Amino acid sequence: MSTVLHVQGVWKSFGDHGVLRGIDLEVAAGEVVALIGASGSGKSTLLRTVNLLEPIDDGRIWLGEVDISDPRVDVDDVRSRIGVVFQQYNLFPHLTARQNITLALRHVHRMKRSEADAAATVLLDRVGLAAKADDHPDRLSGGQQQRVAIARAVATSPELLLLDEVTSALDPELVGEVLDLVRDLADDGMTIVMATHEMAFARDVADRVVFLDDGRILEQGPPAEVFGAPREDRTREFLARFNS
């Protein structure tokens, strides 16, 4: 399988605090990679560097064949190839669910309004929100807003989907509906890198689990290995919190 994302020797600091310390990671087309680790371990910062929201201090990042860490790269072009969903839904409050989805289709990908509306209708139906197409975000539950945010992220058929703790801001009863949608995207072959605290979901859906600790990848492998027989003491200590 072709490599969609290649992170090589990436370092990132905020002031004197090193957040990423030599990260090496490759993600193949169609692979689902779950990033796990304690808060502050570097998961979100890693995703933000991939989407060029944070500049790196050292190392290189490739999206396909393009070195996107090259300062001469077209940032807008890179971001048009990546879908991102954050912890907070980040929907535009003055736009309806349909308009939130069609915005990038029309203004970045230059799709006609009728075609963009048709594509948004299909996506909203897929995420179970066809009846909410003309509702603004303040009329939607947290789970519904996050499903719209995911639909918006995949509307442009991105090469890579980045999910940053997409259930952390949700009430517990709404988590399942969002994770079911992510599971469907994984089943469809979407290439996904997701930071998550949902250990059961990572175990069931991810092809590979990557454990970050203090800005380093301490352990990675198939879920059965990382969860069932972790090699590192620190990994066992972290996972014990979820098994107690």
C-alpha cells in the first residue's frame, strides 16, 4: 500500500517545553492509526503539525510525495487534501448544517452551488441528519454538531482524515453515535489518524495503536499486542487506568 503520511524526526517545542521529541510515523493508505497517551503527551500537537497549524522545529513531514514541511509549500493546497475534526465542533454558528458542509466545496473546490448542495444532502443523510440540514448549530446537540463537523471534513474526499479527541466534549450518551460514524468511515477505507481516549474503540477499530509519552512514541503495534501484551512499563501503567 502507498504511504499517505510520513513523519520523520519531528521536533516541536513551545518555549523551553519540548512537546514532540523526534517523532517517526508512517501511515499507509486505508490505515486507521489511533494515537493514545496521557494529556500533554503530544497527540494533538502532532495532528496540528500535520495540518500545518503548528510549524515544526526540526524534521520533515510528507503528505504523499509532497514535503509539506517545506516552508515554500502551498499551505491552502495541503489543507485541501486533509480533513480535520477537532474536540470542539468549530461549526460556523451563522451557517446551517448544509451551508457548513458546502462552504469548502464551493469556495475551495469551486463546485457549483447546486452540486455542493446535492453532495451535502447525501452526506447529511449518511450521518443521519437529513432532517437537520437547515438548522443552525445552536439547534443541534453536541453529537449532531460533531457529526456535521465530520461530514464537512470528508465532503472534499480528503486523502487523510485527522480526528482530535472528537468525543471528549460530548456527553457520554452522545459518544456512541459519533464513534459509529468514524467506524463506518474506517470500514469504507478512509485513511485516519485519530487521537483518542476511547480505548475500547481504538482496540476494536484501529489497525495500529501508537502510544505517546512525553513527546515520544514509546510503543506501537496492532491493538491486540499493545492492549494485550504491552512491552513497556509506561504503557502498562497508562492502560491500567482504563482497566481498573
